[in-house]
Amino acid sequence: MTNTHHPLRAVLLDLDGTLTKSDPGILACVKKAYQAVGVPEPTPAQLQRFIGPAIFESMSKYGIPADKLDEAVHVYRRYYGEEAVFDDPNEPGNKVPGRLYNTVYPGIPEQLRALRERGYFLAIATAKPEYQAIPICEHFHLMELVDALYGASMDNSRTDKDQVIRYAFENMGYDPAAGDRALMVGDRWTDVDGAKACGIDCLGCGWGYAEPGELVEHGAYRVIDTVGELSDAVEAYFHA
């Protein structure tokens, strides 16, 4: 177990669209996958909806037939994790795989430091496979700002956000009976629905990839518009 101190105040943080602006790399790799299997790529509006849910779910929803799904996911993961063909937005002239065609939102490191100073247990909880999420967070120095990272499994047995949250709870020793409390922080309906399924609230991040009204419609208890509001919003929640 990660935690042995109760009561625990746990803040579960989504990755894509909450901590990092990851759409350039994800969508570039999605397009490569559709080209590889000969399926017309989704519309721009559909592509935007790829940020958040598991990749195979979005591909199934937007045109990849069942007999081409494994190949499409394989191509996506190859470009996302291995093929350094994209221009690095952080180091011009350098080529990176899709996972590093990505930037941390300005102000996120400062907000995470503020939360840790206030005694919160910070855990990244992402529907991205854990083996992909860890090197991304190491590269962008996010791992040193949080206490743990929990992601989806490689075998698709743990893909939905509620499954990731339950996995996080098991590993951090989360125990509501001992007074532990938790809050999900995320930018998509998947974060809100996953949190509700696990009996906790979700703080919505308006700077991410949600469509207008999405977070409120799914039941986020509050939506903040800027990164700079994060630590104070978390503090207000736990002291309400």
C-alpha cells in the first residue's frame, strides 16, 4: 500500500487535458493509424473527442471496423510511444514520438507544489495505459510533483476511469471508514462519470477538452476555468 496515514486527503488528477496539452501528439498518431488501415480519418470535431476515453473505444466509435481495430491500435501505439517523427514543441529541431508531442499547461507545476505543501496526497489517475503515462510524466518532471501514478492496464482489463480510480484506491490504501476523502480532478465526462461511479466528486477543468456544457451536464460539482484556480478550489472543497 502506498499510504499508511489516515485520514487521507487524496486528489486524483487526470493527465491529458488536465495536466498536459496532449492533443497534438494524440491526434497526429490517430491520423497515422487511420491511414495505415485505409479508413477515412474522423472529422475535426470527432477527433477532439479522442482525448479522454481509451483509444480502442474511440476508434470503434468512429469508423474502425472490428477486423482492423487491433492493427489500428498497434499503429497508434507505435507512433505514440516509439516512432520519433514529430517536431518537438519544447525543443525545436528535435524529433519525438507522439507522447512527447505534448506540453505541460503553464502553472500546473506551481499548483501541484502548492497542494503538496498543504498536505494532500496527489495521484495521477489516467485512462492512458500506465506504461505510456509513466515515461511521459517522468519526461515532464511531473512524477516528482505527485505521490503516485495509476493508469489503465495494457491488456484492456482496466480501461475505464472508474476502474482506474478503484485501482488507485486499492493501491493507496484508501479507507473512507478511517476518514479518508478523495476528489477527482479532470476535464472530460469520463472523469466525472468515473468519479460518480466510485462515490466521489469531480472538479471540472475548463481549460481541457470538454465540449461546452459537458462537465456540468455529467454532474461535475464545480468547474474552474483556469489553472491558477486549482489549488484554492481543492482547498475549498475539502474545507467546505
